[in-house]
Amino acid sequence: MEGIAVISMFLFLFAWTIGASSAEAVLSSTRNSQGICSLSNLRYLFLDNNNFTGKIPEGIANLRNLEYLSLGNNKLTGTIPQGIKNLNSLVYLSLEGNNLHGTVPPLMSNCSLTSLKLSENSFTGPLPETMSRCRHLQITDFRKNNFTGTIPSLANFHDLRVLSLSYNKLSGPIPSWITTLNTLQMLDLSNNQFYGEIPSDLEKLIGFGRLGDPHLGAGQTLQEEITIVMKGNEYHLNYVLQANTILDLSNNNLTGKIPPTIYSLTHLRLLNLSRNRLEGRIPPSIGQISTLEQLDLCHNELEGKIPEELSQLGFLSVLDVSSNKLCGAIPSGTQFDTFNKTSFQKNQCLCGRPYDKCKQRSPTSSAMEEKESFWSVLDEHISVIALALGFTMGFAGVMYLIMGWNIIWRSVVGLKARSLSMASHSGNGSWSFKVSLFKSIPSST
């Protein structure tokens, strides 16, 4: 065991000192029988954050005892070797931040992975169905690729804390099983093509409703560096799962209302539902999420007032409800006094700080408005009735003219017939026809 630990530390330091080189040369040198891929007892391999180029060698499949493989943030190209499915001891796999492409090959048949990080590459095709084998996953980060299709079922993955699939081309409704992930503390499905409604049973996501994690012992934390995007800015989190809770469904095609059960996510820090087609009112219950620091609901079709309850959010540092159909007084006090016009712009009729004061409505003006409203409704109904009457009378007039013209035409045709009959007994048929059509002119002798 000591020897393995020493080799592991050597390889970690080796990654920092070797500088730019070929990954294939480092991992499987054909000139050196002691290439890394020949170290069959190797358990930890950390070569991340370098400038390695080239492909990941197929020989990586020889490291059957490998538990941690970190090749992230290099310049690796090509595809993931098919032999990756033979690494059944692998617990941690990070290939993020490279130039890898193609589809993700099948994962291990006896999968022990707890962290799977493939973000910031150019992977295509569907998400691997074999993810369903990895029931011990805690962190799944596939953001910033070109994955398509729907999310394969991860129902009842009771260890999953992070599911980050943003900036792909995934589609379909948000699956109903998502609320079975009762340890989830970060869900990022932003910048995809999901449609339909937000699941209504958000109270099942109990991971968003607690600060402590019962799966971690006293003083233990699970740390991962995670990147999220808010208002076009990237935030790099040294991710302590007991503290960071994030729900980001922005930039999709979601419809319907914001579920009132949103209040059950009581320890949420960031809520982003912007750039969808959500309608209805902002649930006042959001004011019960006392830990909320960032709230973005912009570019939707929300209406009504901004709930006064939101002024109770003492930690709120970012707010954006712009480009909706909101109306009425903006709440005042606490954090709301720090937000400028950009937080509220492009709405229907918001007033109060930072805009002009709301006009006070006296009882007399209210009564007048009600009276005006009554007459305007009455006038609207009268206009509709007048339009209907006008159409009916106009139609009747046209029908009358058509019927009258029909009678006249029949008379003319009758006259023609009689004149032709007379012409058959006359010497000059043309003269007789003209006389019978216009008027009788006595003939001169």
C-alpha cells in the first residue's frame, strides 16, 4: 500500500513538472516498458491542469485497479477509449475542459463511479443510457457539450447531489422522476430545449431544504469545483455541498406557473427561472426561502404585483424581474432599496422606488374609476350590439337589391320574348324589336 501511495504522489507531481507534452507519450511510451499504462497496480492518476495534447491511449484500459483518473483541463483530442468500461474500480473520472468529441462509450457494467465530469468538450449524441448503472453517483457534470435527446432515468439515485447538464441541446419535458432525487442540492438544466411545466412536487427535493448532509460525517465536506453562469457571468465555486444549493432552469421553453411548493426549498441560495414562458403570479411563498441570495425571473410572462413577502429576504443580493407583465408598487425596505431600475425594467406598470412614487388613490377617485369602468363596459357592449345590427341591416339590404334586380331581369326577358314573337309576323323584324323594347312609335304612311 505504501508503494502505491508513493507512486500516486509521484504521478501527481509529475503532472505539474513535465509541462507541455503528448498524453500518449506520457501514458503509454512505446520506448519505455515502464509507461504509466503498464502500472497495473496504479490506483490514483492526476494529470489535470497541464497542456497535454493528443489522444487518450487505449492502454488506459490496462489500469484495472485505477480508482481516480483526472485528465481535466488539458488539450486532449479524439474520443474516449472504449476500454474505459473495463475500469470497474474507477470511482472518480474527470475529462472536463478538453477537446474531446464523439459519443460517450458504454460505462462500466459494475459501475462504482461517484463523480463523472465530462463538461466543456464537444461530445455529441444522447447521454449514455449506461449511466443508470452508476447508482452511487454523487456528481454528474456534462455541461457545455452538444448532447441531444432526453435525460436517461436516474430515478432513486439516493446519493446524487449535483446534476449539471446546462448548455447542451437536450429536449423533452423535465422528467417526473427528478423529484425522487432526495439528496440533490444542485440542479442545473439551463440553456437547453426543455419544455412543459416545472414539476409541482418540489417538496420531495429535501436536499434543498437542509444545510447538513446526513451522508457526511461530522466535520466532513464533499468539495468539488463547479462552474455556474448567472446573468452572463461565470461563477467558480469550490463546491461545499452543505452550503451551496442551486436550482437553474433558465433559457428553456418552460410554460405554466411557478409551483407554489417552491417555498419547500428552504435553503436554496440561487434560483434562476429566467428566459422561459412562465405565466401567472410570483408565489409569495418565495419569501420563506430565507437563504436566497440570487433570484432571476426575467424574460417571462409573469403578471400581477411583486409580493411584499420578498422584502423579507435579508440575504438577497441579485434580483431581476425585468421583461415581464408586472404591475403595482415595488416592495420597499431591506435589500429592495439597493436594486436599481435594471432589476425592474420592461414591465407593465411598476411604480415606487427606484421609479416614481405610486399615485395615491382616494375613495372618490376609486368610485369614479369604478363608474368609468361601468360605462366603458356598457359602451363596449353597445358597440358590439350596434355592429351586429348594422351587419344584419346591411345584409338584408343587399338581399333586397338582389331580389329586386331578379324581378326586373325577369320582366326584361319577358318583354324580349314577346317582342320576338311579334317580329315573326312583321316585315321588318329589327324595327319591331326596337319598338317593343323601348316604346311604341306609330308608323307613318
